[in-house]
Amino acid sequence: MTTNPTGTTSSPARAGRREWTAFGVLMLPLLLVSMDVSVLYFAIPAISADLEPSGTQQLWIFDIYAFVLAGLLMTMGSLGDRIGHRRLLLIGAAAFGTASLAAAYANSAEMLIAARALLGIGGATLMPSTMAMTRTMFTDPAQRAKAIGLWSGVMTAGIALGSVMSGLLVEYFWWGSVFLVNLPAMALLLALGPIMLPEWRNPEPGRFDWLSVPLSMAAVLPVIYGLKEIPSEGWNVRYVVSITVGLLFAALFVHRQRTAASPMISPALFRGRGFAPSVALNLVSAFGIMGSAYFTTQYLQSVLGKSALGAALWALLPSVPIGAAAPVATQLVQKGVNRGYVVTGGFLIAASGFGVLSFAGTDSMALVLVACAVLAVGGVVVMSQIMDLAMGTAPLERAGSASSLMETGGEFGGALGMAVLGSIGTAIYRHEMPGSAPEAARETLGGALAVADRTPGLATAAREAFTSGMQGAAIAGAVLLAGAAVLAAVTLRRVEVREQTCKTPDEPSKLSPSGV
């Protein structure tokens, strides 16, 4: 509700067909950015055969996209608030398309790594811009909640579709085709964006704090790097030091935001009731979803013996019920069910998914797929509601900064989930493996299968040990998500969004609209 100078109140304007069509355009870049997180899963062998990268180069081909994306999210969200999110989105689309073309025709590992880094920069401009524009196009609470629920579903579906898309394309075409699929969508966005998408920016953003850019990257990148490496390499001192250095820079970054005249991330965002809990709960939700994926993807391939493409196709099944999760959660909130209780229910559903996973044996594909589906449903319920709460709480002029903080928290949560649950599972695996097993077999399941033909019964023992580790990690995940459910019930049950709507023409505008 807004109050105009005459003293009367008016409801937020409802979006019409034009806005919903524009929203559909926005979903194109979001889908592709989320797909690019997993699109190399099946293309790496073909890339390795063609470009012959070293082991280190292969790791960077795979990881550089996610690292750059995570490191620049906060910078790009804040920049969009200043120069306009449509402008930043179109710049990012051009960069993403150019980088996709360069990646598709890369003739060396170094060129492909550079192209993937540029893709990460483009992705970092696209993700917060899509959410910020969704927030400014849909000021009616019910429509905003529906749109944000769809946004959450598209992002989750993109990650699942990326691996399957890469498998199918590599099966029938060359590896560069996994990047070329981005070009038609980016071209469509560049053609329709200036016509269909509105532009919003903060007219009084202050000077851009350039010092915060390297500080934010120095805070995010070492922590993400350390957390991503720990599941496979263990608690090596190098990764612990990397995380510690990142946390020190994070403290410097926070100090800078609290003391700078025009900070990149305004501390005022955290004064909105419900915003800080939303960031924390989003991190925990990503922790559970990505932490479980670390085990289930290996389980389908290495324990059940599915091919890479077959495992990806089976993994699509748990994504089917995701489409209904966010709309049902939104309907419950709109019918008067306390949002805090809906989020609590989502965490309990996800925790029960971990509970189901803890009963998996070495031949339990149906049970594991059910567990994944339950986990995904609970996670999407949580994500859709806390994203709506965070964006509804944040001032419109800081929509980009708010969305980038939520997405950065999700990146941290996913990496932390794989590190913590992966470490628990690895510790149990090593404890369960026979002491007489070769050293490589005691380290990882993949190592055991690679030398299994030399030792009778080793493959069976390794699969049983891995499954025990997955069970232990699932119990830990269930306990954590149950604790998050309690936290959500306590922190969110009395939080109500006070609508930050666009001003009427008679009022001084806090935002600078242009375009549609």
C-alpha cells in the first residue's frame, strides 16, 4: 500500500501481460547461467581429448566459471543499482554471448579457461539483474511471490538440465556445441530487452566504492576455493589457509561497508527485519541441496554403475515435483499461513529427505531418487519464500545489492555443504575400508574402483563403505536442517513485509524509471 499526498491509499499496481511477457524474457538468461554451472559434466572428456589440458588446466576449465561468478556477484548487484539493471543485463548478455562463441571455438586450454572466466563475469551481471528486475516489475505482493517462486524453480531446473544437455550434445555433436546453445537466447534477449524490459536505477547512489571490489573478491574467492577442494583433497593446510585468508578479507570488507561514505553493500539492508535471517537460511538451504548432490551423483555412477548420461537422466526425475513446490508454498502464505511456519515446514521436508537417504543401501536407486525429490521440494519451498521475504524487505533502490547478497550466500552454502558433508562421508569411508586395501582405494571410491581388478572383493567393500559414509552425512544433514527449521520458526514467525512500492506520479520518486 502507498499513501499519496491527498491522504488516500492505493494498492500496488498489478502487472499485466506485458510484464509477464518481459518476465519470460528474463528467464532465458537465468536458465542459461544456471545451466553453465553443470554444462561441462559430460563435455570434459571430449575437451581433454581435443585440447589436451594438464590436470591443473582441466580443473580450472571446470571451476573458473563458478569462482568468477561467486566473486563478482556483489559487485555487479551494486553496479546495477547505480547504472540500471536493464543496461547491465544487456551488457552481460553481450559478454555472455561473445564468451560462449569464444569457448565453443577455443583451440587451446588457456583460451577455454579465459572464455570460461568471461562467461563467469557475464553470469555475475545476469543473475542479480534478473532478480532485481523481477522485484521492480512486480510490486503486487501476490504477483511478486509467484514470480520469485518461478525464478527459484527455473534456477534449480537449469542446474539439473545443464548436465543432461551436455551429455546429449556431446553424444551427437562436438563439445563446442554445449556453448553455442547460449547464442540464440542471448541474441533474443538483446533484441527484445530494450523493448520489453523496464529500466530502474537509484538516482542518488553515491560514488561507487572501487576499493570494495577487490576486497569482496578477496573475501569470496579464497573461501569458495578452499571449500570446493576439501571434499576431494581433505583438510590440507593449503585449503585451511585459503579459507582463513578469505575470512580475514571478509572482516575487512564488512568494516569497509560500515565505515565508507558510499558502501557497495549498504548496512541499511540488514536493518530490514527478516533480511539477515533470510540470507542465513538461504545459505543453509543451499548447504543441504548441494551437500546431498555430492553423494547422490557419485552413488548413481560409482555404486550403481550407471553411465554418466544415464545417471544424469535418472537424476532428472527428482526435479519433476519441483515445479509444484514454490506455487504451493506461495498459495499457503497468501491464504494466511505464517511464512515462518511455511519455511519451517520446507526445512523439515528437506530434513526428512536426508532421513530417507540415511536408509539407502548399495542397491537402493528408487529410495535415493525419492530422497532427492523430497530434499529438492523442501529446498525450493525454503528458497522461494525467503527470497521473496528478502526482496520484499529490501528497498527497491537496493534490489540488486539484496539479490546479489542472497545469491552469494547460496554459493557459500553450496560449497560449505559439499565440504562439511563430504568430509564426514570421506572420514566414514576411510574408517570402513579394510586396512589391507591399497592406499588409493582407502582415499576415494573412484580410486578403489580403478584398482579393484587387482584385489578380489575390493569393489564391493568400497561401495559399502561409500554408502555408509553417505548415510552418516545424511544424518548430519538431517540434524542441521532440523535445527534450521527451529531457527526459521523463531526468527520469521513475526516478520511481515512492509511493501516497498514504486511512488505514484504525485510523489517524489525514490527510483529513476525509464523505458517501459
